[in-house]
Amino acid sequence: MNAPASSDHRWRKVLQTPVSQLLRGHITGAQTPLERLDTSSLPDRVVEAIRAITTQLSGRCRSKTARQLVKSCKALLLEGCAEAQLVEQLSEPVSIAALIRVTGKTDWVLNARLPARLWPTVHALVGQKRVRKTAARQMLSRICRSLQWQWEAGKTPETLIETSGDTIALGGLLYETQSVAPLLDFSLPESLMSVVLDVVKRTRLWRGEKLDTACELCAHFADGLEKGETEAALIKSFGSSKTAARLIRRARLRNRPFAWRAWRKTWQTTAAISVVVLVLWTILTMRFMAAQPTVKFDIIQEVDDLSRSIPKQDRAWPLYRQGLTKLTPKAREKFYEIRAALGEGPASEHWPEAKSFLTKHSDALALFLAATSRPKLGFINRDPENSLWLQNQAHEASYVLNSPDPTKTNMSILLPQMQDLGFHVLPMLTGAIHLAVEQGDKERCLHLQLARLALLNHYSQIGPYPICQIATNELTGKIAQNIAKLVIESPEFFDDQQWETLFQKLLVTQIKKSDFRRVDERIFIDDFLQKIYTDDGNGNGRFTPRGFQVLQNMVEFSSGRQALFESIFVVPPDLGRQQTDVTETTTFDVLSAPVATMIADRKELQKELLYLNELVWKARTNLNSEDTSAENAYLTEYQRLMDSPHLRVKYLPALIFMTDELPSYLWSHTERHQVRRDAALVLIAAERYRRQHGQFPETIAELVPKYLAKVPVDPYTSKPLQYSVKDGRPVIDSEALRHPEDKTD
Amino acid sequence: MRVERELMRGAGPVAVLKLLEEGAKYGYELVEALSKQTGGILDMGQSTLYPLLYNLQSQGLIRPNWQESESGRKRKYYSLTAKGKKRLAGDTAQWVAVATAMQSLGILPHVPPRLRGGEA
């Protein structure tokens, strides 16, 4: 029964034996760190003294301490140190162990030449709460040195212990001041030392200042005690530690060097300014981020609603679209090659191919002709039935034209219908006219001529955008020129009735001037403002984050405006080149709210935009190219805003919205087209006059009122259009017709 | 009697300067002297005295000096500087003017009363 138990015990002992002992052939069972060491050369009393210390410790600290103490003791004994002296040195095991725990070191135990009776006092001074090991080691070294000097100077250990008092507050003071000797001079009760420690701690001064204050307060209390005052009375008369610390700190800071005070003042001012700026910035940013534009109207929707109000049978667009859909991408590619030939007619070398194209796509042409017979265009942007046409045109997946997305920040309006009517339908009709002339089919030619003029009417109905009317005027002028050429070169092609019909149709094809005061560009200004500003209900509002997105989209097509936008947000030039989106830069994140605050409010910006727009229109419609005053007025106003840093930020949206270049003379061509149209009308009327009177009239006045309602006025001279008969042919002279383009034609 | 804080703030520095006119004194000595010589009227806690001394020091009116006392312990003695003497003279003249004005208003009697426990 006992055999297995004995065997188990043995195995357990073997398992618990440290490997080092097993290697030596010893089975010792579990051993304390000290037992594992070779202590044979040490006297038993020394081993017991070491054991008494290590027993107080645990873990790695215990093993390490045992190893180092054994090693040190062996070395000291070899050097001739007496056994009794070693035992005496290690005779305060609790304090020594506590100090080892606090400092993590053991070498001081045997190196410090202090009586062991002082270790409890040393421990009380060093072993403060929440002290790092490095600080504890430094403090231990200082205290040992200080006590050793005093001991060697003749003070007894008992005196030293008594001087240190309860030492807890003194220890705290030692750590606060990092100084030992001056404070050990004062033998104060713990309660008074606590007051000193409390005050010194609260002052948060430099160490030297703390030491000076601590010494002075200690001296004060020591004087009080000497005079026979009680601790309680001294504490009471001292007053509040907190107030004392606050006042002492304030007074001490005044005693610091000027440079330090100046630095502190600067730092405090900077910090205060930073806080104020940060608070302001936060408020501004929060206010800015909360601002949302109020989009009240949708231009596209309004245009579409107008088109929807037209009866379906009166809408020409469905027929145009049907015809355009028949032009497949492949057919369109072919069309690009023969487009010029369609305009030139038989004179072009590609005319046979053009004729072939017209024959091949006669179904599309028939649809176009049918469309021109309808009174209204009736184009609807957001019509799902446009998808196939858009797909054909864009060679990609269908999309919603001018989508109503409220988050859309792109201000541009796509006009693919304008491109198709002008680029595909009109050339095909022109080509068909050339073909009819070639074939001598007068009726068809007249029909096509009238259809082409009807197309112009549809063209002008694309939208309330100035570009539509301008383009219509341009096309009207060219078609009128075309008709004038026909009447000069082939006056007999049409009979009198046919010329009369063509005359009447051309007469109703008006050349209109764009006028921003009506709708035209004002609608864009209002749309722009509603997309970038909030609306307070009184027509005013503040700039929004989406406004910057709109501006970002607008500057992408102009390097000048991009540079302006970048300069406002201090985007470095290099970064600007790499990162085109200013709104994604860090400086934008920081500055957007303050900049938005500096931007003019909605009413102010609207006023400036309307003013700039009026100047632009004056410059654009200026007929006299030598008079640059209108142009200068616009550029001067634009430059005035650009030159002032304040105005540049205030009117940033206006500077980006408006053109930064010279106004284009494209806009002033309206008068030129007007003259072309009037000239064509006069020539038809003159031809009709010739047929009845056998000769051309000598003046235009002779045509009035039978052939012409009134004598047309030349807008360039504000006088009647100059007419004469040269070499038996009527000739009209005007600056408008001396344009290089007209000469070529 | 407790003196108003604002009044004490004006009287404290000149009182300390006046005490130091007699010779260098340390903190506790000044507390004692103030209490005794003003009959406790200008009695100030040490939590007020030491900051006051540091302020006077920062203005260059007094100069501190650590010295060993008879008991062998170190004490910090404060003595008046030339600037401090000048300031004391100026402040004294102002206080005399204020006292005279107070007398003429009947707030102060013509012969100031002798304070308990010390010299006025």
C-alpha cells in the first residue's frame, strides 16, 4: 500500500528539482532561489540574513536579489570584510526588501556605509507613492549620501532618525525639490511638513524655486515652534494652502527672467488667439456646412413643360427624332465624309457620293420634310423616348438628358438636338435642294427651300438660351445668302409665284437680337444663384458648400479661372497642377468656411452679376469695332474686382461665372445676318419687278410698296440699304456684305 | 477689526517696507512685528505675507539673503534696497496726505489713537 505512495512522492520530488541540481546528480525537490545557489562558502548567519530579505520578495525580483546578495557577500568576505559587519548591514530585512522593490536594485545595500537602523527612515523617505524606479534610485542615492555625510560629521543615527520625523511629507518634498540636505536641516512635525509639501506641490514652480519656497516655509514653521507656538496655531495662522500656493506662484513668476516672461506672454497670447480663432472657425464651419441651396425652379423642367403643352400633332421633334434614329452610327460616319459636299452641291467632287447618301436615306429626309411642316419643335429633354436617339448620337448607353438631379453641380445644359438639327438635318435639306436644282425639279426645290426656312423656326425654339437665337440668326443669314445667290445666278429657275412664296417665307423668318433684360442670360444668373446660395425667402441668402462645387466645375475649362480659384485657397502651384480639384485640398477644408463668409450675399452678388452682364451685352452688341468704350467698360469693371484682394474674394462667384476675356464679336454678327436677309428680300423683289417692268428698278424705293413693304435700313450706317444696278444686275452694298466670309461665298 | 482686502492690499506693502527700514528681518519676525505693532489690525497670514515679499522682491524693493541663525538653522532675511527706501518715502508721503484728508473730513481724529500692543 505504501510503496506506490512513496514512489509518487519521489517522482514529485524529481519533477520539482531544478534542472541545475538534476545535472549535478542531486534530487532536491522544490527549492527557494537561495537554495539553488551555492552558499557553501558563506557563513550561516549571512545566509540567514539574506534569506530574511529574499523571503519578503517574490518572483524574478526574489531570485535576482538572492543571486546578487550572495555574490556581493562572497566578494566582500574575500576582501576581508567581517561576518558581523555583513550581518549588521543586512539586519533590517523588511525595509531593505521594500527599498529593493521600489528601486529594483540591490547594490546599494552593501555599498552604502550607513547603519542598518537608518534603512526604515530611508525607506520612508524614498518609498513614496507613484514614484518611478529611476526617480527612486536617484533619490535613494541622494539620501544615502546626505545621511552618510551627517553620520560621518558626528550625528548619531538616533538624531538623524529624529530629524527626519515621520518623513512621509519630507520624502514628498525631497521628490518635489530633488534636493535632500537643505530640507533635512528642518526637523518639523509631519503635520507642518504636510502643509509645506501641499503648498510646494501646488505652486508648480521650477525645482529651485520650489526648494527656496519649501526652505523658507520650513524655516517659518521652525521659528514658530521655537517661539512656543503649537502646530495647530501655526497651521491656522498660515491660512489656506491653495491660496498661498496660487499667490506664491504668481509672485514667483514675476521674479523670473524677463526673457522667460516675454516668452510666456507670447505663448499665452498665441494660445488665446488660437483658441478664439478655433472657436470662430468651428462656428463658421458649422454654419457654413449647414447651408444648403434652395433650388426653386428648374429651367429644363420649364422648357419641357412648355413643350408638353403643345398638341402632339403639332410637335415636329418626334419626326426629326425618327429620321435621326434612322441614321445609324455607321451612316453618321459616312455622313461626316459627305457633309461638305451636301452644302457645296454639284461643285464638290464628292457630290456623287452625297447624292447616293441622299437616295439611300430618302426615308430620313422624308421624315425631316414632314417634321418641317409642323408648327412647333416640341422638344422634351427628359423624354424616355429620346433614349434610342441619344444612344445613336452618343454611341453609348442611353442617359437622361439634363437630369433633374438636385445634387448636380454642373451648370452646363446639353443641347444635342441643336447639334443634330444644325449638323445633320440642315445639310441634308441643303443637299436635297442642290439635287432638286440639278434635276430641274422646281416644285421640290421650292418645297425644300421652304422646309429649310421652317427648320430655322424650329431651331430658334430649342430653348430660351441666347446661343439658340444667335445660331438661328447665323443660319438664317447663310440661307438668305444662298437664296440671293440663286436669284442672281438663276433668276428664271422659279416663276413669279414661286419667288413670291419664297419671299414671303423669308420675310417671316425674323432675325432677333438676344436681350438679357428679357429672359436669356438672366435665367442663367438666377439659376446660378439658386444653386450656390441659400434662400431666406426675401431674395437674399448665404454661400453654400455646394456653391464651391459648382465653381470647381466651372473653373475646370479655364486656366485663368482655375488659377484664381486656386489662389483664393492658397493651393500651391505644383499641387494645383497635380490635383485639379481644389475642393479636395487641405487648405480648402480649412479656408472654405471663412472664404464663404467673405463672399457677397445673394442680393449683392446678383446686383454685380446683372451689372457685369449688362456691360458684356453692350460690348457684344457694339457694331462699331473702332469704338472700344463698351468693351473697356466691362474689362475695367472685371479688373476692378480682380485687383482688390477683398473684392476678389467677395465677388469670386461673379468672376468665375463671367468671362475673363474680351467679349466675342460673334454676338455682334446679328446685324450682318440681318443685312444678308434684307439683301435677299430686295433681290427677289427686284427680280419680280424686272419680270413685270422689263428692267431692274433704279432704287429700292421703286419696289415699295408693291414688292417690298419698306426700304430696309442698313444697321451699320443707319441709312437705307445701298442699292444700284451695275452691268444690268442689281447690286447691294453694305459693310455687312464685305465680310471675308461673304466674299468667299 | 478686520480690514477690507483692497485697503490691506494698499497698506500691506508699505507696512512691510516700513518694518524692514529698521533692519533685515525674516518671515516669521515680520509676521510677529506686524501683528504686535499694528495691534493685529494689519495681521496677515503667512499665505499672504510670503507672496507679498516675493512681489516686493520682483519689484526690486527688497533683497533676500539666506543666513545662519543663532540656532545654526538657515533663515531667509529680507532687507530694504535703495529703490525700496525711495518707494517707502513716496508711499509714506501719500499715506500722510490720505490721513490728512481723512482728518479734514472728520473721519480720522486730529490726534491718531494709540494702537493696542505696539507703536503706530
